[in-house]
Amino acid sequence: MALRLLILISICFAVTGTKVFCKKEIFATKFHTKKFNETIAVDALAIWSPSPGGIFQIHGLCSASTGLPFQRKCNGTEENSKMYSRNSRDIQSVELLDCNKISIIKQCKEELFQNKHNNKWPTTDIGQFANPMNVCLNSTGLPLRRKCIYNNRTHSAEWEKLDTHIECLKDINVNSNAIKKNSKIDLKNAKKKGVKLLHPKKVSTKKQCKEESFEHFYITKNKVTVRSNNKWPTADIGEFAMPINICLNTTGLPLRRKCFYNNKTHSAEWEKLDRKIKCLKDIKEHIVTNDLNELYQKVKKENATATIDSVDVSTRLTNILSRNNTQRIASDLDISTNILGLLTFSDKTALMASRVVGITNLLMQSDERAVLNSRAINTPKHLLRTVETYFDAMTNVFMPNTTDCLHLKDGVKYFIENSTSVFYIYPACSNVSGIAIYSKSSGSAAMRYDKHTNTHFQYLYLNETLDDVIKEPNIVAAVYFPENVWSELSKEYSKKDKKELGFHISLYKNPNFFIGNKNRVPNTVVLRVSIPGYTETLPGHIPYIFNNIEPEKENPVQCGSFIHGFWSLSKLSNINSGNVAVCEMNNLHFGCLIGKKSKTYKINDVLSIIVGFSEDIITIVGCILSLFGLSGIWLTALCCKQWRSKHSNLLLLNICLILTLIMTYFLFINVTEMRQNLLDKFNIDYCIVEGAFLQYSILVLFLWMLIIGILMYRRYATVLNNYYVWPMDCVIYALCAWGLPVIPTLLVWLLDPDSYVPVSESASITNNICYLSGSSFYFGVFIPMLVICTVNISIFFYIIYGFYCRTAKNYRHKKDGRDFILHLRLAILLFFLLGLTWFFGILAYMQENELLSCLFCLTSTLQGFVLFVFCVIIDKTSRQYWVNFFVRKTRK
């Protein structure tokens, strides 16, 4: 007679802040337990506690049929109703089991199988279908698949059984007659089983999603939306791809798209996305995502041709991740992990090992928000799998010659960093079988010290006892193989005729990369011991030792084993009075101390668009005022013949001409809507023309300002309008000012036209302004500007000094101070006329100072207006010309 048992299974949720929740529910089930070493199912009652809408409620138990956590979601039934109900699920047929009694194996292991060629089934989660590493198509044109199932007898993951004889079509585009001749497929039996052969034209050889262009929108400064073109790169079936030009949202996550196999068309296709894709462009935070993406695109191209320069790539990746005053986001972790995956696959040398550990250390130092947000695309899991696979492979690379161990006398090779450390240990050399990390030295002679990271550690040996290890003060973490366990392992390997055993220990200090089920987070550092290729249960237990720094009565710690994102918990084996806890494990996985309480995490917004109208408005207003003033000068030249007949004013008109062009351009690029409607900024050829025009215009303006400065130096006390300039001088000045800038502009156009275009790898323009960059900018514009500004500022201060001496002399002779006002006006005019306002721009560029940038926008755009005020409005001669002009008009 079955034993009747009442089991109340409930989880308490805080329902504060909401009145919308699912009601309490009770249902009958069966609970699997052991009695006299036999598994029996007893009747039980389970209770679903009240739960807020949209929340998954987990019982802490697992389904006896699938082994997966048993959960239900509280769904809303009506859009405007406060009544919620559970999601539809036949809960009456579910039988439950204690999750802690389920095998820790939550995945089907990688498995070899043979057809005509060797192939592999990859590691796969329970309930998932897997395709072989090499695509295997059957006679229907569909790929061979195999499901990872949960065995409710052994409570572990297993592969479903397949026919022992597997045939794959090597050439898909064959007809049925060709199949009869060239393969061993039994067509008669296939037809009996309902298998139909496809016509060869209906079976696609397309195993990749092709490169595809698409259009999206960038959200630029002040949340202005602009249209942009982008591309999806070629991707394999099942792969997630990012666009060539990275597309970010406010959480720092990248836009991704999956390439999947279409069972109807028997080909690879891109998944469908929303047509209105929006990406952040002018981001307020300082990020390195674009640089990482450009490096990733470069590495992918080199990987396709097997020409990766791993030293150069690893150096560049390290430099990018090490930049100061930058913010790490989820996309940085994802792209860096992808780059690291390509590096570790192509280069398994001893030199690269230290670089890989260093890069992993930099990624492990990422802040909490970046890591938590990256969980949405499984980046932490991907990173750990990538580096641990590499560390496993390097165990055999560092394997010494155990007969003498000349190159590794201690039998230990280690790489220690602040957040990540890796130890390769070969006990055959000196009986070292583990490692212990300490917060500070205990004074022991065996203690070692790493200056780079200020880390104290020492080797643990096969003959160490557990009591000896935990008695050492200041211990942080330790793990080692006891002699009896290592002896049994060595015997197993000797039977298999394998070479000497070696293993590696990884230590990670950032707990956010190990958030598992129920959002549990490690309370200590995380250790992993790995023997390459060994996936079985150990012949004994190995101790993982941790310092439980702040033990909590309300949240007692347990031993945690982290397996593919799932925490398997067990009780502590030992804990001494010094709060040193011991976990004994018989598996090779990540281990740590972990609390029973779970934490609440959510994806946070980390990026924002630059919102600031000050510089834009200042520039627009300044340009309008300048154009107004320049219009006044042009009108004066048009109406007053005597004014324009002066040779000195002809020089002024040349400056006004180039200023008119530049101010019109600045006004044009700062009114986004105007530019979008008239020109396609994302046209590469247009951008080159625009950049060349701007370079030429700036150089012409500065040459004219240099010419004016030279003339001022020659006649430093004379107002520009009183100059007497010979006609031939005007011609020479004009030829120099308008002709010389053609040379550097043509050189850049012919030798380095791409420098005009601020582009990414896909040749898509990334900035709002097309202008020089790189070395062409420095040699073609910046250095000439700096030289001319330096000359002009020297002339300016020389003239000011002359003003001061003259004014002081006048005061000593008790003359009036009217000259002082005249000199002050001239000083203001010279400040704008000699282009000294551009010093604000140069300093703003070099120091990235917002105040200097605003000053530059304010002063440089007023140059035309200031010229109008001083050369027309204030100047008596110009005013007299206007009076004469209106008098003549009145008389007529």
C-alpha cells in the first residue's frame, strides 16, 4: 500500500508594490524518494504561493521526467484587467524529484561517431537537438539531428539512441540513380519508412546565410534620427551574427541576428527582424566598442585565410581593454570573447598563454553592470568555455620531460594576475599536487610571493594532510589532490598507455561571471581543477578549501559546483574555528562557497545619447551673425566704388570670401535636417569631396590670416583701411593664399583619400562631418594651423606691447587717453583678424575640454561679424562712403 504523505512545497515571494497577482493553488502530484535503497513514488500535495504578474515561480524541485527545474509563470489574462492566471500546463501529470538528488550532469557530453568520416556530437543541454560538428545530410536533404534526453532512472543526461549505421550524403546535388550507384543507402527500406528523396534542384547547398545589406537608423546627438546603411556578414547555420558596423542599444547589448536552417526550403536563412531598427550613435559615455569591433572584423578576415598575427592582435586587444577613462559594456565582453576564441583556436604556443591569461584578467575586471547585462546573450558562459578549453589544451603543451624536468623543476608553470590566475601542475616532477593562496604571508619558508599582483601562495604536496592545510593562517583558497586519489588516477592512465598526468587549476575573483540558477552568486573566489580529457567521477574526493570571511546565520553557505550555468549544492565537509570551510568533491568542475539566498538582478541602461544644444546653438547663431556681417561688407563693396577701389580693402574682401564659404558650410552641417534633405552623407565619394573642400578652405583662411599678420607686423600701428598696398602685392598675396593650399589637398586626395572619410571596416561613414583623420590630418592641417597661429600670436603680443609703451608715454606727457581706446579697438580687431580664436579650438582638441570647445564655437564663428563692425560700422571713412551713397540716391 502506497504511503500517503502530505508535502507542502512553497516559495514566498514579496508582492510589495503591486496588487496584481495569481492566487494560491494546490495540486496533487507524486514525489520520487528512496526507501530501502529503492526509488518509489509517493502521493503528495504541492502549493503554488501567490505570485506577482509576469514572475516565474520555482518550487526548488525538478521534474522527474526531464530533470529540469519545475516552474510556472504568472500571466495576465486581459490587457486592462487586474486578474492574472497561471500559464497553461498540465501540472497534474508532473512528478517531482529533489533537485539535489539529480545527477550533476545537465548536458550530454561530446561524443564521437563514425560514418565514412569521423564526426562529433557537440555538448548539448537537456531537451535540445544537436547537429554534428560536420553537417550530415540524409536523403531528404535535412540535417542529421540527435536529442539530448533526461533519463529519469539514472537522473542524468543521455543521448537518444540512433541507428548504428549512419550515412551522410557527401554531394547533395545528386539524383536517385546516382545515390543508388555511389552510396549504401537502401532506397527500398527508405521508401517503406516514408522517406522521400528530393529532386536535386530542390535541395540547397547553401549552408551559410549570405552577406546581406540592411537599413537602420542611428540616434545621434540631441536624439536626432538619421538613416544609415549596414551589412550582416556571412554566418553559419545556428550562429548569431552582429552587423559589420556595431549597433548598440541603451543596455550596451549589440544587435544580433541568427542564421537558421529552414526545413521547408532546405537552406540557410536569416531570422526576421523589426524593420525599424534603431542604434545609438553619439554616445555620451567613453566606450571602446567600435575599436573592438574593427579589430574583430580584421581578425575574422585573417582567420578565413589562416593569416592571423596572434601577437599583434593580442597586443592591440590588450591595449584597447586597458585604456583609461573608458566604460566597459556588455558588447565589449562579447566582442572580446569572440576575438579571444579565434586567437586561442589558432595559436596554442607558450608565448600566447600569458597573453590569454592577461586578456582574460582584463575582462574579469569588468564592472557588475556590464557582466550582468551580458548574461542576456550568454557571454559569461561563452567566455568561461573559451578560456577553459584553451587552458585545458595548454596542459599538454607545458608538459615537461618527467625523466629530468629540466625545464620545469618544480613541476609547476603559473600565470598570476589580479582577477585571474592559472597554475599548470605536473606531480611527477616534485610531488606538487595543488596550490594555496593567502591574503598575506604567514612567515613560512615555503611561502612564495608575486610582486606584480601582491599575491602570496605556496605549493601543496601529495603527502599534505587536510589538517595541516587549514591550520595555516590567512588562507584565501586552496585545492589539491590527496595522494590516494592521485595514485588511483595514475593507475587508470597507465592502463590506457597514456603519458604522465598533468592538470591545471584556474582561479577567478569576479563572482558575477558565475551567476547560476536562482541567481545565486559565489561568496568566495571560484576554483576549477581540470585534467584534460577526464570527464568521469574521480576515484576519491579532493578538498576545496575556502575562507568564509563573513559567515551569516541567516544565509549559511554551502559547497557549490558550477556546471554549465547550473549550481549543484552540497553540505560543507568541515569548517574550523577560523571560518575555513572545506568542500570535498569528486568531480572536476568550478567550485566555491555559495549562500542559499538568491539575489535580484535586472538589465540596466548604461548608455545615453549626448544631449546638449549649447555648442550647436552657439555655432548656428554665430554663423548667422557672421553671414549677416559679411553680407554688410559685400554690400558696402557693391555700393561704394571708392571703398572697393582701395587695395587694402581688396585683401579684406578675399578674407570675406573664404569666411563666407566656411560659415555657410558650418551652418549647413549644424542644421541636420537641411543636410539630410539635400545630400547623402553616407556616400563615400561625396564625403571625400566634402573633406577636401574643408581642408582647402581652412588652409586658405589661415594663409590669409598669416598675410594680414605679416602686414600688421610691418605697419603695426596702422589700421588696415589706412594701408597703402601696391596692386602687384595684392596679386602675389592672392596667388599664394589661394594657390598653395592646392598642393597638400591634392597630395592627400591622390595618396590617402580614405583619410577624408571617418569609416569603419564596412566603409560606412561614422561621423557627422567628413574631414581628415590620422597622419594626413596632422601633416595636412593641424601642424600648418599650429605654426600660423604661433606666428600670429607672436605678432599680436608684439603689437600689444607697442600699444602699451606708446600709451604709457602719452600719460607721462599728460596727454589724453583717446589713443588708448583706438588701440583697444585695434587689439580686438587683430584678435579676430589674425585667427587667434582658433587657439581655443586647438586646445579643446588636445585637452578634450568642453569649456574651451564652447569658447571656440563662440569666437570663431563671430569673425565675419566683428570685421563688419570694425571695418564698416566704426570706421569713419566707410560711414562717409555710405552717406555719400545715400545723398547721391536722394538727389537723383
